Amino acid sequence: MKQSLILWSAAAIILFIAAYSRDTTSAEYPVNGTINLSFTEISFSFDKIYRGKGDYTVWLAGESKGLTGELDWRDKQDTATWKTAMLTSANDILTGIIPHHSPLSKVEYRVKLYDNGKTVLVPQTSNVTLQFLGLVPFQIRMFYYITFFAGLLLAFRTGLGVFKEAPKIKMYTIFTLISFFSFAWIFSPVKKGYEIGMIGGTKIAPVNELFSSGSILLFVLWVAALILVFNTRKPKVWAIASSILTLVIFLFGKF
């Protein structure tokens, strides 16, 4: 019992570290930072992905009394035309609005702050590109993440089973495959359908756009793992190999 608890805890730790690493290095990770002005400090977090039905709100936080600025944005398909909206201030939060766009539309945006006659760009290095995606119902998102992370946890636990005398590798391989099957063929394509506007929208696109390469690779990997675990004399070797490949796909695959 104690050994099983240790192995499950180790699998959970591996999953947490991998998920944190993937999230913070993802191209979708928000642009964060702090701007030092003459009499105050302003923090900001600008998203690169927006899932929702309403307008997108750009915000900056800090002591903003007397501070003014504007939000500039333009459609990526019409890069010659910048649109401008003045920032509004309330409770030390500066906000600006980018109108809602259809799924998959991309908008480039930046903020200008006026500080004692000087114009300060936020962010200072480059503009931010925001992609609009369709709103995914809570239930779909819930099952998407449950099947995804349950599959990953089971995959890592299957590999760690090599350190146990009776690892139950076959059982864990079956449950891992069930999780990745549900993820790859049910909840991932449904979530993607909402995001690109094929479900609940008007977009018509090839069916292959509903499937991500990462989800399919995980499913194929564990189909192969199931065959090898059940039909070779060294199931532990294939269990640990499949677990390591799962980690690689999770870190570098497209989902």
C-alpha cells in the first residue's frame, strides 16, 4: 500500500512539473510584465488566446490616478488600419476593449501610456497578437481535461510500475488507452469544433481540423503499447518506454 502511494505521488509530481513547464513555455502563454513610470508602477498581463462570446478586455493594474493612455489594435488581415480606444480607470485598474471577433480571427494590439509628456509603449518590445476562439461549454472542457490528465497520470504510473514486484502493467495500460481514446476521439475534437466555430457557429472546415496531432500520437502510442505489453516477455521495458514517449509528446506535441 505504501509503495503504491509513493508511485502514484511520483506520477503526480512528474505530471505537475511537466504541465507547469509546458504551460510557461507555451506560445500561448500571456505576455506579463511591469512598467516603471515617473510616480508609479504598472503591471500587465496581455493574453494571446481569448475564448468567449463577449469583447476582450485589456487591463493594467497599479496606482493609475491621473494616468491616461490608449489601446491600439488592428486586424491581422488589415494591418494598415489601427483603431484606437481610450483607456478607462477604476479602482487602480486601467482597461480597454477590443470588440469580439469570429473564431480564429487574429488581432494585433498594444497600449500607449502617457507619463508626464512621454509616451510609454506596453509591452515595450513588440505588439501582442490575440487569437479569438469560440466558447467551449464547461462540461466539454471538464471532460477534456479529465481524460487528458487522467491518461497522462496513468501513463506515468504505468512506467513507474517497473519499480514494483507486481506492477499490474497490463491493467494500467488498458486504462491509459481508454483515457487517451476518449480524449483523442471524443472530447478533443468536440472542444476543437467549438473553438474554430464548426459547432455552434457557421464555419465549415475539413474534418481533420478537429483532430490535434498530439492527441492522435498519444492514442497510437498506447495502442502499440497495449499490443507489446500483452505479447512480449518484457512488458516492463515497453511500459517505461511508452511512459517516456508520452512525456515527450506532452511537452512538445500540439494539442
